[in-house]
Amino acid sequence: MRIRGGGNDFEGLSYTSQVPFLLLDMINLRAIEVDPVAGTATVQSGATAGELYYAIARKSKTLGFTGPTFSSVGIAGFVGYGGYGALRRKYGLACDNIMDARVMDVNGTIIDRNSMGEDLFWAIRGGGPSSFGVVLSWKIKLVSVPEIVTIFTIKRTLEQNATDIVHKWQTVGPNLPDDVEIRIKAYPAKKGTNIPSPETALTSQSSSDPKSDTTIVVEFVGSYLGKVDKLVLLMQERFPELNLVKEDCSEVSYIQSVLAFSLYSPQQPPEVLLQRSRFKIPTKVKSAHVRQPISKDGLHGIWDMLLKLENATNIVFTSFGGKLNEFSESSTPYPHRPGILYMVYIRVLTSGDSDKAFSWIRSLYSYLAPYVASPRTAYAGYSDLDLGVNNQSGVTNYTQASIWGKIYFKNNFDRLVQIKSKVDPTNFFRHEQSIPPL
């Protein structure tokens, strides 16, 4: 059986299989109830982040959720694998802000936090709930946001000293006040032309060899839970290399910042967040975590790799620190917290010459080995079947599964296996990277 929620699955494990299967489609189970007085919301598992943000905004201008930056992401899978977004440094991950859940277990019984027990409640908040049952809804804790927030996007090319700025960001970004977050997007673009966004660039693939008129564009994308004047002063003091000025910034409401990060205009009506699908871009993704700054030579090597495939590539660095450092690795199944400077996300367009695309992303993944955390780690929300798979017949082997399982969950994998063995010993809920029972 495959369980499809609102949409958060890069490898298609929720709706495809190499053997005959039944699809349990949750798309119409999408009701949302917001209680602004209690500061909570109940979200059914077919809902998207955009639908949740819209429902919250209708009830309050000063409440938000630690959800994803893109509105089309499904909430069930996002929460179920940890979930990080623009509020991560202030309020932690999505899984850190879950109060309760309704789940159907292998016996067909609907259970909640009280009846499932704390072990299973721990497992489904970051360990991939589709290994343990069917999540029907999450009860989430809403967080406080100001009526006015500041957003900015600054673009720099290699010719504009982008490498030096990125090198500095690696230590500054994770140590800024919790109210500030800065992500980096890097992608190839032709010199002297209107620079496309990485999403636009990925809609078409160049078949030409890298040319000397191509450069790397680095976008510094960020937000501040406050007004622009304080942000500019802060950045002048803490990150002068970025040269952030007031004209780079926009003061908007929180819901307008959600629109902007979802690639809408902040002036568009919030109802556009109800669109369930905007981009249909077949991609392969990989991830890693960085504990020590990558050298400038190392960054130059990344840029060279991006230029080899031109328009089909994109890499994102997401700063950690802040609230994430306050949680232990075992607080939830998601372990990538204390000491992580930032997460690396790589994607490549797989339409066209897919063999070339897969070869490229695997090469970049290998290139990063000396620069990222060792042993290698990855974010389970960005599923990567290159790391290993379970047997299609449903016969699982702990030793085999622990290869990919410990990359995603580190030592938490063993606890997930123990919980799986108790709640689903026959391995009814399974897929290529589901938690196996002993």
C-alpha cells in the first residue's frame, strides 16, 4: 500500500511502486481548524502548507507556523520527516511544534497521543509516519510573529565577490540573532542578461557545453521578524560583506512574506496559496550537513561543478543554529541539530538526458565528501534511493536498512526499529525506505 498526502515526496514512494500496489490517497482529507485563542490548529493529512498558511491568516495577523517556504508542500510528510522553514532558527522544526496526532494503526484503530504512547508519538514526528501507520491529522502549536516582517533577496555573481561573501556567511549566518534567517541559492546563468530565478532556470535544460559567458549567481534570501531599520543596522554590524541596504528590503505582513517565499508577488491575494500545484519539474535531489566552513577552494569547486550542466542545476545552503541548537539529537528522530552550520540541498533536472543528470548529481555528492559532516548524513525528507533500499518483496534486513537509516536518523534509527517492531511487527506499512522491524 502507498499512502499519498498533500505532496512532499521526491522519489515518488507515496504513489509509485515496482510491484502491484494499492494507493491510499488522502488528497480530499484536508480540513483545517484554527483556534487563535489557544494558538493551535488541527490539520488533516491531505492539506498543503499554503492551505494552512491561508487558514491561519484568516484568523490572525500575528500567528504563524514553522512550515515550509514553498506553499505547495504537503503538511503530513513535511511534519513527518522533521520539516524546516523560514522560522526554523526562531522556533525550531515543524516536528518540534506538534502537540497531538490522530493515526490509524495496523489494526485499523484510530489512536491519539494518549492512546498511542510517547514512543510512537516520538517516532512519527520526524521518523517518517508512513512506516508506522496512517496519519489522519496533526494538532500543531502556532507561533507568534510580528505584524510587520522584513524580507530581502540580494543577488551577487562570481565577478561581484560572491565566493568571499558565501565563505563569510558560513560562520555568520548560523550565529545571527534568532529573528534573522538567511539562505543561499546558487545556480548558473549567462552573464549580462536578466538573471533568472533557479526555479525558472530549471524548467529548461541546456544541451551546450559550458561557455565562458556563463557565471554563477548567488542569491542571499532572508527574512527578519521585525522592521527594516533594525535589520540594516544589525547586518552592517554583523555581516557588512553582504552590503545590505534598505532598498534591498521590503516590509510586509507575515502572510505576504509567505507569498514571496512561495514565488508569488507579496501584493497578490492570499487565495493564491490555495493552488495545490505550481511547478511540475522532474528532479533528483541530495542533501548533506556542514559542521566546518567549506574553504574558498572548495566553494570554487562547487561552482565549477554547477557550470558543467548549466541551466539544469541548483544548490541551496540553509543556515541552522538558533533554536535548533537547543534540542538534543535524540529529542525527535530528526538528529541534525547541535553543531550543524547549515544544510546543503542539491537538485538537478532529470528530463532530457537523465543519465547525464544522475551522473552529475552523484559526482557533486562525491565531491562534497571532504567538506561535509562525516560520517555522511542526509535529510530523510529529501529521500534519496541511492543511499539504499529495502527488498521489494517486503523482506527487510536490519543490517542493510541501517546503511541508509543511520545516514538519515543517526543513532535514532535503532529506536525507530524497536518502535516499529512493537507497533507493526509484520511490516504491513512498508516501502523502499521504510523503517524495518527486527
